[in-house]
Amino acid sequence: MTNAQLEAQTKLAGDETNKGNYDAAQILAQQVIDILDNRTDDSTSTENDANTKGTINTNDLIDEQQDTTTIRANAMLALALNNYNQGDFLLALEQAHQGLVQAQAGEITKSIPQAWNIIGKVHISLGDYDKALEFFNNSLVINEEIGSKNGIAKNLTNIGGVYGRISDYPQALTYFQKALAIYEEIGRKDGIANNLINIGSVYQYLSDYPQALTYYQKAISINEEIGSKEGIARDLGNIGIVYQNLSDYPQALTYFQKALAINEEIGSKEGIASNLTNIGNAYHDLSDNPQALTYYQKALAIYEEIGSKDGIATNLGNIGIVYHNLSDYPQALTYYQKALAINEKIGRKNGIVLNLGNMGGLYANKEFYGYDTDKAEEFFLSAIALSEDIGQKQNLYGVHKSLADLYETQERWKEHSIQFKKYHTIKEEVQSEEATKQAQQMEYRRKAEESERDRQVKLARFQEQEKILHNILPSQIADRMIEGEKTIADSHEHVSVFFSDIVGFTKLSQQVSAQELVGMLNGIFSQFDQLARKHGLEKIKTIGDAYMAVCGAPIPVANHAERTALFALEVAVLMDNYTTDSGDKVSIRIGLHTGSVVAGIIGENKFAYDMWGDAVNTASRMESHGEAGKIHVSQEFMHALSPSSPSSLHFAERGEMEIKGKGKMKTYFLEKA
């Protein structure tokens, strides 16, 4: 496979990962790595042979090694992202670091922030939020320097995700909205859907369930349109959580089970574990403790397998609550202690508070064999202190109530009175804060609506600009510019170049008006454009009465010579039958050649996609040394046609002739048999 084909296969692997087709993505990316490994072995042997014969080209070897390093780094990162999405965090981390080392060694600027982004995502899942933010911010700096809008949007999304994990929802909402605006600008539907889900999650935390459902429904429509199974599963799971919070448990279970089925289909371990936990929560709310326990245990096993400390701690605590409800106090204590230890290790303060409160409640229970009022008091006081430290009042007043009840059993009336008073005071504060929260919801909604209006205006402007850009540039090149790529320069080893020129154009231009002349050229070249699209050629430019097109760039095409030959024959037939409004015949010369070119974007304002190289110069010489009404081609072009080319193609030998800048060349006229 050529480097261009390997690059295309690596991109395809990433696309399959985004759709949730993890097995296909794994095969595609691993195949690229295997081919490069085999090529390395072969190239070492070739290099030794070349050195022996004294024929090695050092510059060619360096270029080949640079291309190989880039492809290898990107393929390794594709594997890392695929394994991360499947929940194999440690393998993903190892592969991402390998890709980072290769990218840094090869100074591959675009790949370095991709590697940091994946490493940051792994650290989120492993519960190390500080490290995650460090890697995301490193990635963001480079993406801003190189102007990669897609990379910037990814970083903003992930930074928002970290803030969501640590319950800083205003910050999370700000980052998600910024990311959404960029994804809408560049037209990345997968990014749009992902951030609609993220914003919905923020509104869900704020208990604005109608808004949350609105965003989730928008997201699921886009994910269904683009076929993102992972996105659909995430949408379904979040909608289920909304219904659970609204106490509609049967509906919640329906959504959780649908999400679970998709995650099982695509093999997303983290997705499976998350939905098993959600199903367990629903059964717990339905007081079906045995069913809840079953699902929590299944989820715990998967989280332990993939190394998600957050998930492990959550389900250990959940299992402890079930055993507490079932009066199996020793088991409840064991699980509470395990959950507490992990939460303390990863610094998850909210989880620590919950576990301290649960353990205090256990030691305050007279039915518990380890009933110990001193320990109960110690746990309650620790939970209160930490709750006050992080400003979390939602659970705080409940702990004060539990501590007041404990003091009542001990007839410690003064302390009971203090704790009971705090319970009432904080409860009233929380209830009054609910009104504040509603006001905040309205403010968040207002800001979101303003942000959405601004995005719509920017999106409309961008879509118009994008339309213009696609009209003047090849679509693949236009997409790269929209993505923020600043310098576009590519080498294409195998292309066919078409040149044509109107015979006697200068004399003709003096015989007609300017309006008639422009109208004639527009009519001719518009028909050329239609034929180019039909045969898969890319129009490069027109200069006066000259028309240039190429096949095999910017997208490699195996049968580029055949397509160009058929296009040239149709152009020749078109012009054989063409007459001006005054009845005059118009003839053209056509030249074709095959070879390598360099292509790229030139200019900053009135930029253009252009092409240079020997293949361009020679095709131009074929045209200028040709004859009116004929297609003049080089011997290289004739040899580039495959044996399976249409039998309608016939070549008449013209013989050797002196070509300016080339010397003696054997050329032919292409004719229709």
C-alpha cells in the first residue's frame, strides 16, 4: 500500500471508532502498523543494497522516513483512542504515550496535541482530574498555535468534562458552549451531538429536566443521522437518568436497557458498566434490593477490569447500601470501608462525605453487632466538617439530623438541641437556595439562548462562506482549510494532467465583442466542467483560453490515465461539433502527460489551488506542440494505461520530436478507435 492509502486507512479507522464500530477500527489501524513494520524490514534491506551499489538518495530516504513516522504515530493514536472507548484504559495510555513519543521525535505538530488529548481522557477515567486538565491545556495551547479548530473544540469539550466531574457546572457549561459553537462553525456533527449531550447533563444536574431532555433529543437525532452508536447509547442512558429523577422508574429502565444493548453490541466496557449501575439504581429506588445488588456487582466487576476508580468506588458504596438495607451489617461495613478508601485516594470529596455518613449511620444502629456511639459520632462529625469545607449543604443537614438522633438516644440533650437546630437551619437554607437555583436556571437558559442566537448568525455566515470556498477549491482541500489547516502542500506521485488551448484565440477575440467572448468561453468551459465531473477529474484553473485539469489529485485514483483519456476524447468530440453564434468553427489543441506533481494553496486573500512539477510542464508542452483538433500525448501517458483500458482507445505514433525544455520525446496522438 502507498503512503496515501495508509493515511486514508488510518482516517477510516478513526471514523469507525467514532461510529462505535470498534472491531473494524482495531483491524484497520493494526493493519497499518503491521504494514509499516514489514516495510521497515524491507527498507533496511533495500538501504543496505543501495549503499553497497552507491545509488541511495539521502533526501528521498529522509522524506520516506518522515512520512512513515507520521503515519505510524497517527495509527498508534487511532488504536489508543479505540481502546480507550472500549474501556481498556491502561493499554490506551501505553499506546497514546507511544504515539506521543513518535510524534515528538518526528516533530509532527498536529499529532502531539491529539496524543495529549487521549492521555487526558484516560486520566479522567482513572480519576486523576489534575493530570487530565494539565494534558488538555497542553493540547489546547498547540491547537491554538496551529489554528486547528477541530482540535480546539475537542480540548474545550474535555476541559468542560473535567469541570463537570468536580461539580463546577457554570465552568463546565461555559466550555461546552464554546466547543459547541466551534463544532457548528466547522460542521462537525459528531462534536455537535457530543456537546448537546454535555449541556443537557448540566441542565439535568440543575434539575431543569425539560431543558435537559430538549438537548438530549437534539443530540440523539444527530447521532442517528450520522450512525454514531456510542452517541446514541449515551443519549439513551442520560434520558433514562432524567426519567429516574422524575420517579418514572419503568421508563428509566426502558432507556437504560436500550443503552445497555447498544454498548454490548459495540463492546464499550465503560458504557456497559455505566448502564448496569444505572439499572441497579432504578431497582434500588423500586426497593428491589436483590436485583439492585446483581447489577451493582456486574458493574463493579467491569470497572475493576478497566481500572476506573470512580466507578469502582461508586459501586462499592452502592453495594454497601444494599447490604445495609438487607440488614447484612458486616458486609455493608466492608463495602463502605472499601469505597471510602478509594474516594480518599482519588480525592473525590463528595464520595467521601456519603461514605462517612453511611458508616456513621451503621455504627449508630443498635442492631449492628459493632454498635458504637463514639465511632458513629466520629464519622458524623467528620462528614459534617468535610461537607462544610466543600460547601455541600444538600447532604449536610441530613447528617446533622442523624447526629441529633444519636445524641437523643444518649440523652445528651444540649448537644442534641444544637444539632437539631442546625438541621432545621440548614434545611431551611437549602430550601431557600432552591429558589436561587431556579433563578440560576433562568439565567443559564437566557445565556444559552443568547449564545445559541449568536451561533446561528455565525453559522449562517460560515455556511455561505463554505459554499463559496467549495466552489473555488476541491472539496477535500476546502474541508482542510475549514478545519483550520494553514499550510496545504501535498505531493502526488501518480497523476495525469490535461491541458487545452483554443487555436487562433487572439484573432477570434478581435472579431467579437467582450460580452460575446466571455459568453463563449463560459459556455465552453462550463461543458468542460461537466465532463470533468463525469470522469472524476479536478479542474485546476483557466488562464485566458487555456483549461487545465488533473486526475489523481487531491484524491489518488488508480486509473487516472484512463479517466483522463476518456475525458479528452469527449472534449475533442464536443469541440469538433462546436460553432460560434456567427457559424465559425472553433478548434482546440489538447495535451496529456502522466507523472508526479506538487499541489497546494497559494495566497492569503484571493487564494488558489495550484499544481507544479514536470508532469504539468510536459502536459503543457504536449498541448503547445500539438495540432488543432488532436490530442497529443507522451509515451509515458500511453504506458500508464492499464491492459484493461477500453479498446476504444487508439494511439497513432507521431514519432520523435524536439520538445522545448525536454529534448527528444516520442509522442502519439490519442484517437477513438
